[in-house]
Amino acid sequence: MRASSPACSVHAMEASDLAAASAVFLAAFLGMVPVAMGALQRIGVDHGELKSMHVREDLRGRGLAEAVLVRLLDEARSSGMQRVSLETGSQGVFKPARAFYRRHGFSECAPFEGYVEDANSVFMTRELE
């Protein structure tokens, strides 16, 4: 996101946020090499936000993002969350990410929890069953 968006539109999770009790960070490894990651941060009593989803570019299309997402959604359910939302970019480079989230039940929504309308952002949400 940092390379594709103005600084005022970058909402990536900072490393210090990972230490928060309200955050879960997952990484997938190939041997000892991290190849995919994602985070879930509680932003309300029953609401979570997906953060920092990423798969190494040369390994995309192999189900790694889906595996991380499924695990994070399971974590959200088990911790009592009923809804998970996310912010991603509106630029063309983020089109595959938006399609991925739509395939997994997310739909566009208004800005949530501290976000404001931003031409560089797309907000999405999903109810958990």
C-alpha cells in the first residue's frame, strides 16, 4: 500500500500494534521463510478488522491468502466477533485483493471505526455465521 497510495491514505498496521492484546498476527512459512501474513484487530465488542494481509508475490495463487484468511475468520468467531471489516486500496493494483475479499463474502461498506471517506480506500465488511 505504501508504494501505491499517498501517505495520508496508508492504514497499514504498525509493528507496535502487534503487541496489543486485541491483535492476532498470523504468518505462513515455507520452511523457515515467511511467505504470507495477516492480522486481526478487535475494534469493538463484536467487531474485528483485518489488517496487513499479504502473500509473497511469486507465491500468489496457491491458496496461501485463503488459508490465512480462513484462520483469521475462525479466530474472530472463536473470540466472539460477529463482523469483520477491512480497508484496502481503490487503485487498480488492489483489484485482485478486492476480488479475493468478495469471493470470501465481503461486500463494500461505509468507512468504519475511525476511518473517513477517502478516494484511495475501499471499505469492506462481512458478517460471521
